[in-house]
Amino acid sequence: MIASASYTVIFYLLAALAVLLSLAVVNAWKLLRAAIALMGVLSMSAGLYVMLDASFLAGVQVLVYVGGIVVLIVFAVMLTRSAELLQDNPAPLRKILGAIASLAFLAATVGVFRSSPFLLSAEKAPLRDNTTLIGEKLLDYGAGGYVLPFEIISLLLLIAIIGGIVVARKTEPQGQPFTTGGDEAGEAEFRPPFTQEEHEDELELVEK
Amino acid sequence: MMSILWPLITIALALGIMLTSASALVWLERRMLALWQDRYGPNRVGPFGLLQVIADTLKMFFKEDWIPPFADKTVFFIAPMVIMTTALLSVAVVPFAPGFSVVDLNIGLLFFLAMSSMGVYSVALAGWASNNKYSLLGGLRASAQMISYEVFMGLSLMGVVMLAGSFNLRDIVEAQEHLWFCVPQFIGLVIFCIAGLAETHRIPFDLPEAESELVAGFHSEYSGMKFGMFFVGEYLGITLISAMIVTLFFGGWYGPILPPIIWFFLKVFVFQCGFILLRATLPRLRYDQLMSFGWKYMLPLSLINILITGAIILAKR
């Protein structure tokens, strides 16, 4: 009795916090605060996974989303100017596009909720301790196995990694290499953000 | 009644042990560094200077708790709490002795990795909220460093998981009854030690707080007990990493004659001393060295380790 009551209380606590934090994400004045609130939302959903006995999913959610992706967002925010978000009115086109995007997302969410059957009875509840089962299903190439999607995703990730390297790696600098003060190991690693010639061109432009 | 009391007792014991050992570690580190550097170290307060930690804590409590006017107050306040919270939460899954751990989670190892990956927020947010260029640089360095080394930390442990066939830390310890994993997983052990050192950002990986270039890095603006929390958090991190090394690679509580819990803490103590010795020996790395070492050597090495472990396990079947 006490267990089920506390279960309900914890569920509503997590749900309410998730909603409040989501509102904070879109309403925060500072980008970094939005990122922190996003971290909160993702942690709350990890809590909901725990309540659904999907502890592996919860662990991965915290590890990948909270501890990885949001940290990267924070990292990117710290690299940008820590200016407040622009508060003036956005262009009408952007408002319309934003409204369309949010309406489409709402329609998709409502559609998913209406079309999926929710199992309320305990008979078909998911198995407890499903970590082993997830591992077996992922590498199972028989019926009901997910080895093909798994491999396709790994291929996709490989493509993304190579793409990332191609985008990040600029062409070889043609001008004089940027020196870091006579340290050869450092010089070999260091790629200047612009070549000397480009910099001179910029200087000329500024002078003009 | 006992079913409610027992978990509470274990939580209190685990918290007590961890916090006491973290503060004892402060004293131990100062004394041992002094020994290696041929000086006395703190030896005036109490026998052997043992009460120095209490004196320092009292001092920190009575210092002015100042928030700079240019700081982001809420985030500045939250940041030091995160490091303590995540470190202490990870303690929940550590199996001290058979039947003595706060929770026996099936995803124990994942939980530990998740908590250590959340620890980065403390440093990154502290650096950003201080609104100071040195702090910001420290926070940036910390987030890049920790996000990189977290990858190797996770990958280095996969060999252990494959050998034990479980994420549950109790199962992992029990799988080491006959052979400690430090033998078959030696590469994993070395990578985990290095990554753990980088996660706690101590020398040689203390770039986020490199005092010769960044004042005190991310905690430049912190004073009083808020600084104290960063300080204790670092030592909690060392204790935790030592406990994890013992659990994952050195057979946890297993050992002859002495009771299991004593064995566990003896082993942890050895690794804590090892980390202090590392601090006394190694110089600080440069930032590009840190990154190239991680991504060029640690990542391929840990992937090869997983590959070889998997191949051997398959061949043995």
C-alpha cells in the first residue's frame, strides 16, 4: 500500500519537475541556464525509465545525454559570447516557422499517444532485469533480432565521424606556419585558424 | 522495522566511511608529500598533526562566504554541490563486503560511469558562473578533458564486464574469486587508472586549475566552505576511483585470513597512496599533449583491448 502510494507520488513529482524544467528550457534568458534545465529534464526522464524497470535505459540516458550531449552543449555555450539571448522581436517568418514546427511536433505527439495501446495490466509488463535481454536481442540475427538495424546505425555513426573529420580538418595552410614559441611538438599539433596570407588580406581590408 | 533501519544504517556507514577517509586523505597527502619532499608537513595540531584537518575545516567554515557581484548567483551556488553529490551517489553502488553495499544495482557499473560523467558539470558550471576569464578557461578545459577521458574510462571497463558477464559490481567481485581481473585485463587497468586520474583532475591532469597559468582555474572565485566542497570533492574522487580499481581489478573484498571489509579498505588505501605518490612525481601535461595522448593512444589501445578480450572469450567457449 505504502509502496504503491509512494510510487505514485514519485511519478507525479518527476513528471511535474520535467514539465517545469522544460518550460525553463524555452523561457531561460541565458543559454547556459537553458542547458542546465535541459539536463534536469533528461535526468527526470531517466527517473521515469527507472520507474518503468528499464534501468539499463536510464543508465544510458544519464551517461549519454546528461553526461555527454548536454556537456557538449555547455561547452559550446562557453565558447560563444556569454551574452543574454536576444530579446527583441524575431522576424515574422521565423515566428511562423517556429509555430509550424511546434504544431507539427504537437500533432506527432498526440498521434503517437492515440495510436499506441497502453498496457495497464501487469500481465504484459516488461521483464525485470532486461539488460541481458537487450544485449541478446541486439546481436540476434534470427527472427525478432535487431542485428541489421544495429549494424546500419554503426555504419551511420562511422559516416558521421568521417564527415566530422572532413569538416573539421581544413586544407593545409600555405603561408608561414604559426609558431608556438619554439616547441616543435606543439607546432606539429597546432593548426592556425587562418593562414598568414589570409590574415594579411584581412588587415588590408581593414585598412581600406 | 529492521528492513527500514538496515538500509539507513548502511547509508550512514558508507557516508561516514567515505567522508572520514576523504578528510583523512587530506592529512595523509600533506604528510606524504612532505616526506617525499624532505620537509615536515603539518605536525603541530594534535599527535602527528592529525587534527590539522579539523582545524582547517573550522577555518573554512568561519571564512567569509563571498559571491562576486559579477557572478551568476544561482549557478555559482549549485556548482560546488554537484561534485559532492555525484561523488557520494557513486558510493551507493560500491560493494564494501559481501552483503554490505547501499544498493545492489544490476547496472551498478553504468551508474558509476553516469555519475562520474555528471561530475563535469560542477567544474564547467563553476567556471562559467564565476564570470572571470581564468575560471572560464579552466571550465572549458575541464569539460573537454573530462568528456574525452570518460570515453576511455567506459571503454576500458568493457573488458571487465565481458569477463564477468554483468554490470553488477557484486557479480564482478565474485567473478574474481580465483583470478583477479588485473591479470587478464592489465591494459584495461592501466587505462582506467589514467582516465580516473584525469576525471578527478589531479596532477598530471590538473589543467583546469593550473595555478601557474590560470590562478586557480575554475575555483578562483570560490571561498569559504564552497571552496571546501571542491576540495573535499577531489579527495572523494580519489577515494572513489581507488575503491573502483579495487572492486573491478583487484578482487574487491577477497583475501586470506583477515575479514573481507578490512581487505577492501587495505587495498583501497594502497591505491590512495599510489595516487598521492603520482602527484609527488609527475609534472603537469600541456593541453595538446593531454588531448593527443588520449585520442591517439588511449582510444586505440582500449578498443584493441576489447577486441582481444572478446576474441579470447569466444575462443574459450
